[in-house]
Amino acid sequence: MLRRLLQSIFPKNNRDAFIPAAVGFIIIFIYARHSGIGVSPDSVTYLSVARNIHSHGTFVDFDNRPLVIFPVLYSVFLSVGMFLTGSDPLSFGAILNCILFFKVIYVCGWLLEKLPYRSKWYKHIILSCIVLSPCLLEVYCMLWSETLFILLLLLFFIALRRYFKTVSIKSLMLAALIAAL
């Protein structure tokens, strides 16, 4: 049973994406271990809304104003993390971003396997570029909503691909749900 679960999580044709994903995880972990998770004015808003959702169940920021200019899903995501871990997002934010970066790299590897022309060299070069991308490294070292939405965008591509292959209502609804998030 465990073997089947691992095969569904790590398909045989994408096992080689595990190493770049693990390297990306380690790089973000080292960056965050050195200086902690980055906080910007946007991060302060996400944190305060997540804390208010966790404590009071309200979608208000540090000024007690409703959250209107920022995506609410990321604050809800952080508050769910607070419920599950029992700690503040500043404490688990680095590990959360490590996991999200790992998933982004792994999903990119899976998407590269679905291209009509498959080359392991090409796949390794593209995944290495993703792992070493200064832009992505900066994003995943910060407590920003982009960390979650990049992964959701890739999952949307997968769901849309599935819809185009099956043309079923179920796969269309899955793609719509991911797009709505």
C-alpha cells in the first residue's frame, strides 16, 4: 500500500525531478535559516489577516479594515497553517515556502514529461534553471502570496490539460475551481 502511494506521488517517469526539487528545498531552507523568512508590507497584511482569521474569524487587517486589495486565499492558507501547527506563520513560513518550492519544481518536471519531445537533458536543464532562478529564489524567501499562486497556476495547467483530453464536466469543474482559487 505504501509502495502504491509513493508511486502515485512520485511517478516513475518523474522521479528524476525529485533531486532538483530537493535541492530547491535545501536552498530555500538555507536562505531562510540564515536570515529568516522575508517580510514586506504585503506580508504584514497577510500575517495580520491570518492572525485575525485564526483568533476572531474576521477578514480584517492590522487597521481593523476589511481585506480588499490583497488575495484573501493566502491569508486563509496561512490561518489553516496556524490551526494545523499551532504556531505563527513567521515560525513555519520558511518550511512552508520550502515545501511549496519543492512542489513547484516537481510539478514542472511532471509537465516537462508530458511534452511531445521528451529529453532528459532538456528536462534537467530547465529544472536547474528553475532551481537557480534568482527571481523564484527571492519570491520563495519572502512571505508572499506568489508562493502559493505559482503552484496553483501550474496545477491549473494540469487540470486544463486533463479537460482538453477528456472534455468532461468533472475536469472542467476542477479547472474552474483551481482558477477560482
